[in-house]
Amino acid sequence: MHAIAFVLTLLLLSVPALAAGPPPAAPPPLRCAEDGDGGACVWGKAEGFDAGAVQVRGLHVALAGITAPGRKDLCGSKSARNEFDCARPARKRMGELLSKGVACEIVDVASGQLWGRCKVAEGDLGRLLVAGGLARAAKDGPYAEAQKQAVAAKRGLWAADMVLPRDWETARRKAEDED
């Protein structure tokens, strides 16, 4: 009897996959919530993106509630004494966050532009970018608290040795004045 138990133990130890059981199920794809009010929503794999917008199913959706730096906005590092594209860190993080799909609720259409609040597997995309210091909260938007926390923690664009373009510096001062 002990010999059988010993053989089974050796067998389970030599094949870790059997000991661990079946692999965990993949999370379901990200989709829009059911909306009884007839709201518009688009979901799926991101076909393209920049620091403040995402393209899903052929639609370009700007992220409502944030202002992201553009490709022509140059930031600098005091310690490294060099300039770089301010939007680069936001685009890099967007790529990571969008890898599992996105669901965007369209909240406004203005001048032919769709504006949406987008969700990714980790949560609200706009909030994640603002909290990481990669974008600025729009005035009177839903992410003011996330920006205050990013500024206080000196994350991303609010880092102590960062030199921001003039409009970003003005936004930072306003955020600090609101504290």
C-alpha cells in the first residue's frame, strides 16, 4: 500500500501540471455593459492609439476627461539634460493597457469627433493614465483626484526633475493651487 502511495507521489511531483490541476480559464473578452438607455458603445481589440485616443472597429475615440501631450510636445529631464517626446510614455502605457481589449462608451460627439470613457482590463483608461502621471485631468472632469495624487507622488510628467512645455507647467500650477 505504501509503495502505491510512494509511486503516485513521485508521479505527481514529476509532472507539476497534473499536481496543479487544469490551467486557469482565460478571462472573458472585454465588452460593453448592457445599456437600457440606448447609449452607444464600441468594444474590441484596439486597431490603433495615441496618447489620448484609441481606434476601435474603425472609430477614432478621444478619451473624455483627459488631456494628453501631443507628439510635438517636448519635455526635458533636468538631470539628463535632454528633451524627449512627452507623449511617448503615455503611448507605451496605452499599448500595455490595450493589449487585452477595450470597451468605450461614447459620451459625446462634437465637431465630428467621438468622445468616450474607455475601460480596459485594469480599469478606467483615462483614470489610469492620469493617475500614472501620463496625462492631465481635464478641467471639471472626473479625474481631478487622480491628478492630485499623481502630482503629490511626483509620478510621470509631474516628476521632480521633469521640465514640461509651457501649457503643461500652467496645468501643474493650477492643480497645485487647488490642493
